[in-house]
Amino acid sequence: MGSAEKNREHRHHDVLNKAQFAARQSVITLAAIGMVELVVTTFTGSTTLTADGLDSLADSMISFIVWFGIGMVRKPKSNLFPLGYLKVEVLAAFTAAIIIIVLGALITYHAIGVLLHPTMPRYPEITMITLVAAGGISLHRAFSIRKVANESNLISLKLDAKNSIKDGTASFVGFVSVLIGTYTSFKFMDAIGGIIIAGYIFLMAYTAIRESTLVLVDAVDNPKMTDNIKEFILSRFKIKTREIFLRPIGKEFNAEIHVVFPNETSLGEISQIVKTISASVKNEMRLARVIIIPEPENY
């Protein structure tokens, strides 16, 4: 293994360490927020605060799934998983999205029941203070996680970051709902706040399911990547390509590239050029694995 490859592996290891730490911190923070909100709810009876508390607890469960998925990514390849465990974190994101949908449905059902029989929370000031505090803490953690998520490019951690941003934003939406319901005649706003939070949840679930499903069914949602590989090989090696097959494995891709050699090219030359192209494309395009298939010009 060359020095460039070792440096890449070292950076990858450091990024995964940061990603696991961020996910673990997210679990602790969101679980604490959710439990505090539900405890306060027993005194205030707020539908919005109940929805936000359940949302935070569910998000902490999602963060736990993400943490587990990132841990699996770090496992070495095995006979059963010769390509590694990179898709496990994608499956973790998909599983988390299903949990989000179930939670959103439960919150919606409860909020609609309250909407039909509107009631105002007791101690609305305490409810609003709790929502603002929860929103502020969630957003602070969310932006910290998003920085690590962008660096690692892990689908599940990106979901976790978006989910935390959603959680913080939902808390402030809940605050506005309770504020309006408390100081106006629109007493049903507490229930409306719960429904809005559920809407946030469904939107996040849709995004997560779409992104993770594309990877799980080997869809390549990057049409320019194939053209970029062709242009790189042609400009660097003056060699044309026939077909390029990409397969996503988690956040990276495996590539099978069919290149065209003149008929008079010797086997020794082909072997050397194939190795050089493979290494160059892998490093330049940041691919997990590159297979070069040489083909004759008059094929």
C-alpha cells in the first residue's frame, strides 16, 4: 500500500471516529431533551410539547441506529460480506425513516383528537420556555453534527443532522403555536403545533427513504460521474472508454470501466496502463474500487 493510500485510510479512520462521536452525542442530547419535555408535559398538558418530546426521543433512537450503522461500516470485510459493510449505514438510515413515519402518524392522530376538542395547556409560560430551550440546544447540536456529516459524506449521519435541525425548528414552531393560542382566541393552536411538527417528520422521512432506497437498489443519482470518468481517462491517458458501470456501496462507488486499446498494443503495455488508470481514477474520483476491462479497438 502506497503512502497516498495509507494517508487516505488514515483520514477515513479519523472521519469515522468523529462521525461516531457526533452520533453518540446526538443520542444523549436528544434523549435528555425528550425526557425533560415529557416530564414538563405532565404538568402542562400541552399537545405541542408532548409531540416535540416524543419527536426528540424518536430522534435519539434514530441517532442510536446511525451510531450503530457507522460502527458497522468500520468492520473489516468478511467471507459473507466481501465488499464490506458500507451499505449497513444506508440500511440504518432507511430503518430510521420507517420509525419516523410511525411516530408522525401517532402524533397526528393525537393532535387531531385534541383539535376536535381544543384545550389550552396549563402553565403556558413554562411550556414556551421549555420549547425555546429545547429548540436552542437541538439546533446547536444539529449544526455541529452537520459539519461532521458533510466531511464524512455518510448518508445516515446527514439524516441525523437534518433530523436534529428539524427537531430544533419544530420546537420553535411549537413555541409560536402555544404563544398564539395563549394570547389570542385561537385556542386550537396547541393542536395545530402538534400537526405541524408531524408534517416536519413526514417530510424528513420522505427525504431519508428516497436517498437510502436509491443506494440500496444500486441507483446512481449522479449522471455526470460517468462523463467525468470518461473525460478524465481521455485527457490523462488519451484512451477512449466504451462502457462504465457504477455501483453505490454506502457513500462510495465501485466502478467497472471498459477501455479501448489499439490492436497492436502488447499485453505488457496493456497490463501497465490498466494498473495506472485504475489507481488514477480511484484517487481522482474517490472511488472505493476500480476494475479496468481492456477491449480491442475493433471489438
